[in-house]
Amino acid sequence: MQGWYHSWIAALRIARRDAWRAKGRSALVLAMLALPIVGVSAADLTLRSAELSTDQMLSRMIGDADARVSHSHMGGPINQSPDGTSSAPVGGYRAYDPSKASRGAPPEPVQSAFPAGAQVLKDSSGYGKVRTTHGLLETKLRELDTHDPLVGGMITLERGRLPENPGEVVATRAFLKNSGFFVGSSVTPRGATSSYKIVGAYEVPDDLGRDEIIAPPGTLLAPLVKALEASGGRSMTPEETYLVKVGGEGVTWNAVKAANAKGLTVISRAVMLDPPADSEVPLYKDEPKEQFSRDGNTAVETAILATVVGLAMLEICLLAGPAFAVGARRSRRQLGLVGANGGDRRHIRSIVLSGGLVLGAVAAVTGTVIGITLTVLLRPVLEETLGNRFGGYDFRPLELGGIALLAVITGLLAAIVPAVNASRQTVLASLTGRRGIRRSNRVLPVIGLVAVAAGAAIALYGTTSQLGSTVVAGGSAIAELGIVALTPVLVGLFGRLGRWLPLSPRLALRDAVRNRGRTAPAVAAVLAAVAGTVAVATYQHSNDVQMRHEYRADLPHGTGLLEASENGAYKDVPALRELLSREMPVAQRADVDRLVVGKPSCESYSTDAGCGRAEIVAPKEQRCPLYENPDGMDAFTEAQRRELRQDWRCQDSRYGTQHPVLVGDEKVLSILAVTDPGSVSALKSGRAVAFDKRQVKDGKLTLRIITDPKTADDVRGSGEEVPGEDKVLPVHLAPDTAVSWGVDLILPPSAVRTAGLVTAPLGSYFRLDGTATTEQRQKIDGEIDRMGVEAALRIEAGYQGDNSLVMLALAVFAGLVTIGAAGIATGLAQADAEADLKTLAAVGAAPRVRRTLSGFQCGVVSLMGVVLGSAAGILPAVGLRLTQRREMENLYRHSIEQGYSSATEALPYIPISVPWETLGALVVVVPLGAALLAALVTRSSGALARRAAA
């Protein structure tokens, strides 16, 4: 035992000395081993620190209160989960009938659910546009008494002071940054009659990016709602929650259930810290708990993580292994002396393995320290990126130790093959510098071949398995490992190409084939990196081809639509139209209006008081029965659903738009490329044009004016006819070949006046004279922003793929790994071939031969790795695409069988497309670049010396 200990101590000392002497090689290996440890240890500390304890999370959610209470708006008793994030009506949603619930009745006062003397603090909020130095900013407007002790922990004041008087607000740092304001500025919500002074800046610890301002209770939301209603603008309904403190044990689970009986949802500190058993939660009796669970498939995630870690370790081993082989080769005389002085193969192996152990241990310590240091130094940046403040540094010694251990294990694994090869050298061969003759391993290729076959079979099975992509990924990983094991044999096959090559590439290829021990790991490292790159690139490119095929244009090519995004901005539409004509190359413009029922500022589907809408009503006999039955599609058998799906009444339109009813003239038809002469003539003569034959009967169409949309929605849910005033309009039905791009009805202004309807400006359709430049788009967007109007500008330019940057990044990554691995192999080849290079110089070879040979050695390794990796990377991409195709086809067939889709719909298009440009760059550019780089960094001449005797 003592001899074993002392031999390893000596081996570690030798390894430490050699690592110090070869600083460049040691630094390279340290970087490869330590970089993953830096990233993983930093990620571990960051994620653990960002995970809040229950008490910290409650402090940010409810401050120093015992609970946060809100109305469920279910119109009756509810059941909730212990954490208050999920709730359902008593009896579950299946037994819930919204039309019978007392949703219109005033909710129970919060105070009634808690003992007398409980402290209650209202927290009101709503969203609105705020005018900033740049335009308009969607902001959370909040009323809260920030001086109340219950608010402690919910917000953090950074500078200035908290608001005390009416007309004062405090704003988040994110709002100040995005708005261009500062403490002391005045801010005005859109529609408000007065401005508010910002007296302080704060942050919300669990949402650092939130745009929010807080005012004292009753000073912001109520005046704003009153001003909006008075001006006819879109109103706002604030959301109200309440912070409650009862003292004693806090709000217990029984108190929570009592509040649920009054329709209140409760987030309780006492319940969160000590949750009840599942058997005591009524919600889980009505609805399965799994329905509210957010946990994913842990086993699958663990398998994927283990696969990624394993492949990463393999890549590092393949990259670092040749570096250890270089060290062993250059230390062979030293290792020979160890053998000459009584050392056996164990001692030789221990010395080389100690090199991996020493560098792995240093990389583990260095990587962990750097990772922790970076996390501490970059904490503000990390918190801003994650969007929430850390609860504190959460160091997990076991996790950090396990991460650091990966570097040690990886270093040892990378040194195993060089250690075994070094121990097989005889003492005489080591002392004289002879390479010896080694018999190639015959077992490894067999194992590799079996792994390739098994991995391919598993990946193929995965295309039909329920686990799908997980099985495909696992099988592809096994197949890739098999190809790595086959690399020495495949390198030998490449050697047969040497007879057709000139001198320098022939020498490089012969050297690579004869020294497979150093060539194979480098080729395998390139193979692994390129395979991953090709797999992702192929999948991404195939998906891009699919998206291009499935792309559906919103408008004819070269046309566009400028419209106000909010109905409340109807007064600004004329200015928008003038801006469009001034800044864009408009060949034709067609102004369109929308129908208005009630206040013109109401949104299209608003249920607020004073709002309404106009809907097209199809004749009963022309409505799809699938949508008319109160019980929905479940009222029909599968056969009936399949049959009805083929009915012309149930054929859904491929297009959709927010405003299917427009008011305009024949220029709208011209821009929408509707060339039917009858439609154009009808609009010119003052007759409306309809595009959906289901809505037209005997040349007439019914437009229903709904003045009480809330009641209409409740009635619609019960299957009854929606109440409203009907306007029967004579229309011209466009032919089925006409594409309306989502528009159902175009009304000429004269028909609107005859029907007594009211309109408001909406926007303009337009056709461009050529194309709009980026500068023109940016200029008009800037002008719209300065106007403070929410407007949407769409120009149909066809499918615009955005994967070019991804492809470039993948190619760069693969190129860097390829150059690194090939460079290591070239360095080892130069160490091996130094004697041959000296002989060439002695017999009169030109100095450039040394550079040329080095370049071709690097290029040969790169080319072999890239070719093999490109072939290996196709398998996982094809497997994943086939899996996706099977899933989509199964969904398609199930949808047709159940009657949810029509059999006339096209089969899902899931193509498999190889990115030939990316492959071409990898196969041609990367090896060529690696060869040129190696030639440039290689010295033209070396020291001339006598060659060792053979």
C-alpha cells in the first residue's frame, strides 16, 4: 500500500513539473476543461440564488400582510389550490353554467370574510397608455398606500421619496428608462386631464422590467376613468386586490375555505408555509390535481440532460486527448528512463494519467472559483437578465463539488488512451525515439459497428414511439458514439485516396493514416461538433422550408394596410393617412371606415356600458349545425361530424381580420385584387358586396345592431338568438374565386347613409409603387411614434425567413471546433514527424515544404472530420422530422375521424431539406481555412540535426 502511495506521489510531481514546463499545452487543456465548469458552476449558483424561499416569495407578493385576497368573478362559491394560483367553481367547470351564475351582482365585501378588526389595504391597478418623450408606453397604473406597513417588501425605493399628496406618483426604474423621464418629471396618462409629478423611483423585486407608476389611493385610476368616460374614450376597469392582516395564526386553511364560499381567492402566508394534505383540498375532488400541476416530465428531462453532459464530456476528451498524447510523445525519453530504472507499465500509465488528474484538478478549482466570482461580480447584470432580484447567494457545496468533479473525471478520461499507448512502448523504443509497430484494435470497430446499427434502429423506432424525439435523440447519440469508435477504420479507408494526390497531401494523408492514435481522436472531435451542427442546421432549414410552404399572405403581394390599433384613436386616422401618402411610395390608396354602435372609442368586442357592435347574421338554414347546437360538437356522432365537415356551410375561411365589415369604395376591390366586374359595378352603383355565400340569401344580407353586447354574449352561450335590430341590405355576392383576405362585407358610403348606420375612420389599404425601403419604414414608424398613436402598418412582402443568423452561428461554431481539433492534431503530427522534416531539409527540400505539409496535415484531419460529421448529423435531423411528420399526420387523421377537420384539407407538409450551402461551407471553406491557418503559423525551417539511428 505504501509503495502504491509513493509511486503516485512521484507521478503527480512529475506531471506537475511537465505541466509547468509545457505552459502553452497546459493552458490549452486547462481552458478546454475549465470553460464548461465556469459556465455550469455560474449557472448553478445563479439559478439557485434566483430561487426564492417560500417566505421570500411571500414577502414580495403580499408584503407583511397575512394574505392577499381578490374576487374570482365566478358569480358564486369556488374552490382553490393551497397556493391560490388555481381555482374552479364548486363542482368543477363541467357543472358550471355562466348564464346561471350571479356574475352581474356586486361581489361580497372582503371584510365580511374575516374577523372584525382585521386590517385591509386595497391594491388597485389597471393598464393604460402613458405619453412619454418617445410616444406612448403601455404602463401598469396602480393605486396603493405605499406608507402602510403591510406593503413592506413588495417594492424597494431607490431614490427620491414615496408619494404623499394627490398629483404625485412614484415610478419604476424600468418605466423611467423606457419613457425617457426622470425623478422630477411630469407624466400624463392618455386621456387624463391633469399630469402627475414623479417624486421617486422604485423597483419591484420580482419583476424588474415592469413599467409601472404608483399613486396614493383615489388619485389616479378613478379620475382617469371619469375623464375617459367624459371624453368618449375607451374606459378602464381596474383590478382590485386586498392585503389583509388578521394577527394570531394568520389566515388558516379553514379561513381560506370560508372566503372561497364568498367567491374570494386567497393567497395565505400560513397556508403556503404549512399547506394542507391533498385530501383536505376540495378543488382536487372536483378537478384532477394533475390539471393544475406545472411539473414536466422529469425523467425525460434528466435523460436529455445526462445525454448532453455525456456528449460534452466526450467532445472535451476527444479534444484534450491528443494534447496529452503530445505530452506523452515529447516525454517518451523521460518515460523510457523510468522504465530503465525499474518502473513497470503501471508507473508509466500513472505518470500520464497524473497529467490528466493534475490539469483536471486545477481546471476544477479554477473553473469553480472563476464561475462563482463572475456570478458575484455580474450579479446586477444577471438579475436584470432574469428579471428578478436574488434572495441571497445560495451555495450548494455538493452541487458545486459534483460540477468540479466533472473536470477531474474528464481530464482522467482524456488521458487514458495516451497513457495506455505510452505504457505499451518498450524501454528501447522510448529511449531511441523509435515508434514501434502496433497492431490495430480489432474489437473497437466491431463495437462501433454494432453501436451504429443499434443507434440507427433506436432512432428509427423513435419515429413511431410515443416518446418520439427523446428516443430519436438517444438513438442518434448512440449511433454517433459508434461512428466515433469506427473513426480509426474510417481514417484507414481515407488513406486509399492517397495514390491520386500530389506529394505534400499524399505525405499528410499517409502520416494521418499511419498514426491513427493521434488522428482518430481529432477527427472524432471534429465529427462530433460538425454532426451536432449539421443536425441542428438540417432541422432548422427543413422547418424554414415548411414555414415557407405554410405561409399564408394577409394581403396581395406589394399591398399594405395602415390602421389604428385602438378604436379610441379614430380622430388621428386622417393624419395617419396623410403621413402614409407623404412618406411611402403609394401608387393607390383606398380609405376605409368601420361601423360604430355606441361610443366610437369602444373596442370591437367590448362589453362595457355604452358600447355595441354590428354583426352579420347568416340565415338559420345556412348556418353550420356543428356550431349552432348548444351542446357543441359532442351532440353529434363521429360519422355525423365527418359528414358535416364536407358540408359547404361548415367550410371555414382561410383568412381572418379584426374588422370583417368595411365601409369603402371600388378602390378597395382594386387593391385587394378582386377583379370581378359585377362587384366593381355594384360598389360604384351604391350596392354592398359580400364575399361569403353562407351569409347571403336571395341577394340580401342581414346586419344585426347589438346595443347590449354583454347580454348578447350570455344569450349566445345558451344557443338562443342574439337580440338586436336587424338591417336587411341588398348585396352583390362576389364569385367563389374572389379572395377577400378576411373581409366579409364592403359597404359603400351611400348604403351606410341609407341604412342609418354610423361610421368612424379605420385606416387605409394601399398598393406600393415598387417596394418600401428600410429607411422609409423606419421614418414612418418614427413619425407614428412621435404622434403618440397606436397604429399598425403591414406591407405584404411574402415569407421572410430569419434563420440565416442561426446558420451562420452554427457554421462558425463548427469551424472553430474543427480548427482547434485539427490544430492539436497538427501539433502532434509535427512532434512525430520532426525527424522526417529534418531529413527532408537535409536532402534539399525547399523551406515551403514544411509549411505545405503542416497545412495539408491540418486540412486532411479537418476534411475527414467534416465529411464524417456531415454524414452523421443527418440521422438525428431526419429522425426528428419523421417523428414530427408522424405526429402531425396522426393529429390530422384523428381530426378528420372526429369530424373536427374536413377531408379536403391538405395533408401536413413536413419536408426534410438539407442545407447545402451550410454543408458546402463546412466541407470546403472550413478545411481550407484550417489548412491555410496551419501553414501560416508554421515555421518554414527547423534546426538541422543528425537523424537518430534506426
